[in-house]
Amino acid sequence: MSGVRVTPQRLADALGLPPPTDEQAAVIAAPPGPTLVVAGAGAGKTETMAARVVWMVANRLVAPDEVLGLTFTRKAAQQLTSRIRTRLARLAGAPLVREIDPTGALRTLISGAEPEISTYHSYAGRLLTAHGLLLPVEPSAALLTQTQLWQLAHEVVRSWDGDLDTERTPVSVTEAVLALAGQLAEHLVEPEQLAEAHAELEKLVYTLPAGPRQRGGPSKALTGVVDAQRERVALLPLVGQLAEALNRRGALDFGSQMSLAAQLAVDHPEVAEAERARFKLVLLDEYQDTGHAQRVLLSALFGNADAVRQTRPRPVRVRATAPPPAADEEMLWSPAPSVPGAGTANSGPPSSSRAARAGNSDRPGRAHAEHTAAADLAARETGAVEEDSHVATSGPRGGVADSGALAVTAVGDPMQSIYGWRGASAANLPRFATDFPAAPGVPAPILPLLTSWRNPPEALALANLVADPLRVRAEAAGGATVDALRAKPQAEQGTVELALTETVAQERDWIAERIAAEWAAAREAERPPPTSAVLIRRNADAAPLAEALREQGLPVEIVGLGGLLATPEVADIVATLRLIAEPGTGSAAIRILTGARWRIGVADLAALARRARMLSIGSLSGDAATTITDAAGLASALREVAPEPTEQAGLADAIADPGAPDQYSESGYTRIVALGEELAALRERSGQPLVELVADVERTIGVGVETQTRRAIAGGGAGREHLDAFAEVVAGYAADSRASLSGLLAFFTAAESVENGLEPGEVEVARDRVQVLTVHAAKGLEWEVVAVPHVSATVFPSTTALSTWLGALTELPTSLRGDRAQPDASEGVPVLDLSGVGDRAELERAIAEHKDALKSRRLDEERRLFYVALTRTERVLLVSAYYWPETGTSQKGPSEFLLDLKQANEDPDSPAFGVATIARWDDPPPPEAVNPFADNPPTAQWPRDPLGGRRDPIEQGAALVRAALDELRARPAAPDDDADDPEGWATDVDALLAEFTAAELADQRVELPGQLPATALVELRADPTRLAARLRRPLPYPPNPMARRGTAFHAWVQSWFGTEQLLGLDELPGAADSTAELGRADRELAAMQAAFRRSPWAQRSPIDVEVPFETSIAGTVIRGRMDAVFAEPGGRWIVVDWKTGAEPGPADEPAVAVQLAVYRLAWARLMAARTGATEDQMLQRVGAAFHYVRSGRTIAPTDLAGPRELEQLIRDAAPAPDVE
């Protein structure tokens, strides 16, 4: 049975998983080589990718650590890692493994290796760390956030002393410089190329003759285009200065990180050779969202490096795949070149380039099997089944066969390419087939996944309708596309409703009432409320929709709009920090004063404002009435009564000194005084480290408890996600030695405009509230009930003025973009065609046609966005529009998107006929109608009551609680117990003293207990006497800020790797640090987090974290918890312990190394139990290391104590030494 091959169906059965569909099986068992998987929305691409990894491992085509998986977010990487890890663990314990490989080598390999799954940017960072000196780039270069980069660029702009002919403000110039630098980096364009392109266009404008009926020089439109190009080129010196500033700081931004990685891969083939030698299976997730620099990087590493410079012939679509073999068939394809009828093309020895691409020349003991692309396709189309003699070959990796080809599997959906505005290129997906050819001149095959496991048939019918125009154009051009999706077998019927209302307010009410009805139906059926979302096209629509939902009594969360700094709990902390450091900040004071905690009314606010003015003006001095006789006297008097703005008092000053109580309401004055005292106390403590100051503010104003309480009672908000994300941002900023509170607040100010208020915390789909978010933010998520409102003309699709390179400084000419359309293919950004231009009139027509082409491309992007919105639902879909907005005099009405849905629903010949219910469709207002909001403008109460309609029942409940407390206080005190006689105290004291005296006179010997924490062995090695004293009389450790911060750091690392586990009291992180760290200075958590992010461990995926263990050494049970375990090449492991203190001195090193020796032994025993190997065999494959977070050093002793030395250490301690 050693040569058995396993089908996807049999593998799924062995793992206890549902059998794959025919389409999924074709993807899972695709032969090594490049493959493009076009997966529709909800088609289960993540599950299929994980299954492909496990199938290739089970068939010994790859080892787990020869798998590289790349995706866009840490969350997606964690999900893919988790699925692969779970499946591999099942495989290792399944009887199938023993049947496939009776020797047990494969099981050992599975248990001891781990795939590398990371984000595209993390992978680029790893390449620069490992090979950056070839460019050269410092491996330790820091990665700046967008806000940090903006601050650096703004500093460059403000200090610029060269010529710059512009009317733009420094802030506007800064934004343009950053955008232009990002475009140059993304498309790998040198500044000189941009300058040359501008010169060519300007030359045409001023040298072409006039066209018919044209007089004079170029038109205003043409000179405007030239002016825009000149201004863009004028920014290039500032772009160069920014690059120099980054170099001086030893820093990179995300754009330069990716472009440098691409340059590294293209210019240094040895990097590609190293990566191809390391990985045999590469998974590229969400490939439609990659940018040009990412395309170049990946093609140069794993594909055809030449293809990234010029688009090759169009890919050949492989629509019909062979039916999968029967369940009892074992062979799916053969990597040998002897497939019948395959021909003899490329049947000779492999070329050097092919051999390098296979990447196995440095792996001894592996058989090389070169197969042609024709053989691959023939095997796939015929279902050919042959025995592969290479499979049974036992090599150094436990019998993993060499397939002779690098398997690159890209997964994407061209219909969900919606991030073009941030650098994604929709052209990359169709170009994959030529960027990663199966053989020279042979495009990679394309396999579909068309079954949606998410959407009901009714929603799919409408989504397919929306995608049809995109599909038709792609098919006509021969590009990659997604055929019409189909529902899963036995899919339940869904609900789709369309509505058109007269006003936007009526539309909001309809949506809120429908969602409320779904919640009520669930409540009546005693089911949990359905997950619900309202997906919007514009951020401005979120708040009014949320208010309409709240009026229906629904809990609501606005997700991600305005960023992290706009979330209520974070905004309150920032406002309080501003009041501490910037008393003149009026907006921060207004937020705090009128918020839910203090609720200062309008009259009291007016009194505070008057008080602030009085504090600014002050009282005139006694000689103020002196007659003014000259200009100097007049100026002096004016300065006294009207000081400079910098001298004026603000609301914060008035809060600190509110003046006479009779100027305020009684309750208002009491609250203002209490707020002033709170702010004064915080100012006194403002000198503490920033991280601790922010935590202090959070505790003082109570937002942490408030957010957790809201989550606990299933209210309208998140838990600590945003507060934790905010703390991480503060920690990252505080890691800079120049950090200050004023600098932090300036950083937040910049972030509000640069990063839309910073990235909010990760928020999952929630069942306890209705979530309102943009369609862009909803990609990849799904809800039971989804509403897509405002599908009105000019709103969705958006007709916001389209900026193009012809007038915008931030855009590159399309002829320089890496994703530009090629002459022989339709995909890509349209290029201005000037080939037939003979005069200025023809030039103007060519420019107008070019703008129309860009506008059409913009509409396609909006259509893909609408498709994404419709495919988020699992059961109920609500799509609506309105005629009258709240402002303006023009009607809107339904957009073409909504009209297409309605017309298809009413067309008997349409696949979408009858799938939707027209819940409401108001007639259009007459042309002469006036906007009804003109006479009835929207109104709102301010300050807003935080309790709203819940005030009465909440106040009634509070009254009941107060009454119960009053009753409890009124009860008479219980009589004294006669047994509590003070005379008895002396007796107790005498007994205790006698016991103490007897203990002092006794022979002090301490037996080791039957159980010890691993950290106790460190103390046993370093100071047995002190350990004995502590065991004899256990006392709690005194409060230690370093230990608390170590605990916080370990918890943060767990969240970084995406896991959370409970710690025992004796396993608190940092417990073993005290011996070597006693007396060391405390450092901030911020510095540790920033240092960890710079370490190589942050970019790796551990096999496991926080691994608890109990193991017996010399009869004593040793308990502990390993911080992290990583797979190493060659089937090895390394156990890493995070150390948050200082490195130990030479005298302490032998003692602290005992901890690593215990961890090494524990992991070896754990793996021996899993694999059936001996303890000694596993010990040879396990290493252990301390990573000292602050210094960034990893120390891995090579002479760790073995089991016998650890046993001797414990035996020598029994009996323990005397304690003086």
C-alpha cells in the first residue's frame, strides 16, 4: 500500500468532512504547476485551499513546511492557518495515514512541520529582512504607518526651500506628494519616466497644427491638461526629498516595501531560486486585489519574470474539466511523461530554467520527475490513472515525492475586484495565466468554483444579472471571468424585496421596520436574533440610518466609519487628553460636557462660555480709566481687554474656575465642579508614560467598564476591541524616544485626515445588533438579513466627479501604469491613444474618448461593488431607493442598477423572473414638485439624550434599586455576638507565638512537593536555600509593575497570533524573569510591542502558543506553559519563551537555561506521544530559545540539560539545604 494515491473524496471521508463537489475535487487534486481558480462569492475558496494543501501532503507531493500561503489580512491568514492546521492534525491521527505509509514517516513529518501563511506585505518584509542588503536595504528598517509617513512628508514640504509654483496649501501639497510617491512605487515607475511622458504630451499640444475651424493656439482645455502635468512634475523633487528622509530614518512605508521587494526579486534571481527551493506549493488568495508591484514580485519569484514586463497572449479558458474519478479510484493524475497520447513535446531533459523553477536541485534523495503541460492537461481531461513509482520513494523528508513542478494556485473573483482606488489591479487575475505559464507559450489552466454555499437562489439570480455585462465583455476578450453562480443543493428559499419611496426618510423607515420585523419573528419563535447589516455606498448615510433603526428599538453599531478615533469610547479618551494638554480646545470640551456622563445643558454651556470670556478679558486695573492720549495708550488698552488668541481662556479654563454658582443650575454647577476636579487630578498625573496615562484616563472616565457592560447586556456596541486597538496605537507611538502627549495629539489630528481616523479594531459579524457599514468594508462577510439602501441615481452607482491623470496631480499617466491595457487584450486601464492624431482637434477628440473609457471603467467598478453587496446575504435581501433627498431641489429616483433588477423580475424570459417581491414602488413626483424637506427640514434634539426612549424604564429600575438600598440601610444592626470577646484575642496571640517559637527551634528541612512549576527549577538551580524558604512559608509576591507589564505583553502576543488561552496562577508570564531581572528599570509595554513587531518571530506562524504541560522528572511533576512553538526546516521544532525583562548576566545564564531544558523535554515527550517515536529521537529534533523582547535578541543555548541532568538536579535537592 506504500504507493497508494488518495482521492479528495477518500481524504474527506478519512477526516470526517463532507465530500467535495466535482469542482472542488478538480481544484484540490490539480497537478503541480500553476492553476488559476476563479471562485465566485461564497464558493468556499478558503476551505478548498486548505483541502488542497492537505491533499498534496497526504499524497506526499509536498511537506507541510514547503507550503506558502499569502493573503491580505492577518485575520484571513489566521483563518487559513487554522483550517490547514486542523486538517493536518486530523490526518496525522487518521487510520488512513498508517495505510498510506506504514513506516510512520509521513505522520512524523505532518506533526513536525508547519506551512508559512502570512500577508503579502509581511512576506515582502521577510524577503527584505533576509535579502535586503543586496539592494541595499537595512534588514532592521522600520515600517511607518500612514500617519507617521504623512508627518514626515509634511515636515519635508514645510522645510522645502526650492521653487514650487503652486497655489496649494502645504497640507494639500503633502497629500499630493504622498499620493504621487505611492503611485510611482506601486507601478515601479522612475521619476525620470514621468518627466519624459509629460514632455512628450506637452510637445504634442504645442506643435500640432490647428484643426478645422480652430484658430490661435491650444484651447483652454489642452493648456489645462499641460498645466496639470507640469505641476505634477514639479512635485518630483519633493518626492525625492521624502525618499531621502526615509533613508535617513532607516524607515520604509508600505508602498516602498512592496516595490523594493519586487525590485529585489527581479534584479536578483538567487532570491527566487532560494524561495523556489524552499516552497513547492504557493497559494495566492484574493489575487484580484493584488497590485502591480505584488504581481511583479510574485511572477519574478514563482512564475515567468519576463511576463511582468509585457502581457503575453490571452489565457486559454479551461471550462470543461474531466469528471472526477469514482470514490474507489486512487490515482487522479500522473506526473510521469508517459501519459498515452500526450505527444512528445518537451519530453527531453528539463531545461536549466525549468529545473531552477522546480526548486529541488538542492534536496538530496528526491527523484526528479519532469512532466509536460500537455501531459498535465491530458491527464486532467481524461481522468488518466497511473501508478507513480516516485511516490513510494523514501527520502530525507519522510517519503515526500518530487512532482517536478512548482504548484502555484491563485484564487480570485474578478467580479469582486473593488479596491482599485487603493492600488488593486483588476487586470492581474486574467493575466495570471501568462504570468505563470504551464510551459513556455502554454497559459496556465483556469478552474471554476461556481457553487455558492451562502446565498439563497433568489439573491443569486439578481447577482448574476448584475454581473452579466461584466461577464460578457470579459468572455469576448478571452479573459478570466466567473460564470453564473448556482445555489447549493437543497438550498432553502430566500426573501428578496425591492422598494422605491418618495423620500429618503420613508426609505429609512421601511428598512428599519423590515429588519425589526425579522427580529420580532425570531423572538416569537424563540430563536436568537438574525445577524443583520445595512450596507451603504456613502459614509454620510450611516448616522441617519442608524437613528431610524434605533427608533424601532434595535441595537445598532456603525462599523468602521470615521475610523478608530471616531468610535465613542476612543473619542471620549482623546477629548479628555486634549482637555488635559490643550485647554483651549473647544470641540473636545463640548464633547465631554454634553456627553452621556456629564450632560451639561445649553444654559449652563452658555454660562461657561461667558465665564471663559471673562477669564480672557479679566478686570481692568485701577488706572484703566486713565484718559488715552496717544496710539500707544490705545494699543495697550486694547491688548488688555482683547488679548491675543493664544492668551484667551477656553472652556477648559472655565471648567477649572467656573466662578459664582448662581450663574448655573444647581445640578449643572455640581457636575462642572466635579469634572474640573477630575481633570485637575489627571493633569497632576500627566507626567506618567503615555501608555499608562491613556489607561489612567480610560479608568477615570469609565469607558472601559461601559463598553464591556454594553456587550454583556447585548446592547448597541462592541466590547473592548476598539479600546485595545487604540492602546496598541498609543504603544506604537510611545515606542519613539521623542514621544510626548502633545505629539500624540498631533499624531491623532493628522490621522483623522490621513488614515480616516486610524484602522478600527477587528469587529466580527454580530448577532446582538444591527451593523451599519460600507459595502467595501463588508467584503468577505455575510449576514442573515442584508439591506442595500439608496440605490438611487447618482448615489449607487456613484457619479462623483471622476479624477483622471489628465487633471489630478495624484494620478500617473495611464501609459506608465503597470496595469495598463495591452494592444492584444482588453483588460487593464485604458491608455490614451495618440497614434492617429494629426492636429489639435483630433487630440481633443482622443482625450474626450479616453475620458469616456475611464468613465466606463468606473461604472464597471460600481457594478462589481453592487454585486458584492447583493452576495452578502444568507436569507433576506432588501434593496431600495428614493426620489427626494433631504437637501437639494432635484429628484433622484431609482438608478439603473435597481431598474435592471425590477425589469428582470417582471420579465418572463429572465432567469430572475419572479424572484423578488415589490414591497413598495411609489410613483415619481411630478416635474414641478417641490422637495417636501424644503418646508419641513429635519430636526434633532441637542444635547442628545443618551438613553432616548429607554429613559423611563431605566429610571424606574434605578429607583427600585435605590429604594432597596435605602431599606437595607434602615434595618437595625445585628447584635454583637457574645463569642466575640476581646479577651479571646490574647489567647489566640499566645498560641500563634508558641507555634512560631517551636518552628524556629525545629530542624528546618523542606521536602520538595510532588508538583512544581517549571520556573521553580530555575530558582532551584540558582538558589536552593531561597526556594526552600519560600516553599516552607509561601507568601504572595509583592506587586511588581514589570510582572504586570509582562503579563500584558504575553496577552498581546496571543492576540497577535490570534489565540487566547487561560493561564494558571503559577504560570503568569514573567514569573521566571525576576531572578535575572531584579532591580532592572521598568520599561513601557509600548516599546516591547514595537520591538516584537520588528522581530522575525512576528512574521512567522507558530504551530501552537501557550501550550500547557505536565511532565514527570525524578518523581516530581513539573508543570508549565510554553509561550510558542515554531516549526523549523528538516522536521525540527523550536520552543520560544518571550522574555520581557533584561538579559541575564553570565552568572545567571546556567540557571535560567534550566527553564528551556524543561520546555525542550516537555515538547519532545509530547511529540513522541503523538508520533510513536522515542523520546531520544524527538529530543534531537527540538531546540529552545529565549527571545528578549526589549533588545530583540534571540538566545538559543546549544548545551541544554537533558533528562538525566534535570533528574540529578531534583535528586540533589532532596533533602533541601538548611534554612538559617
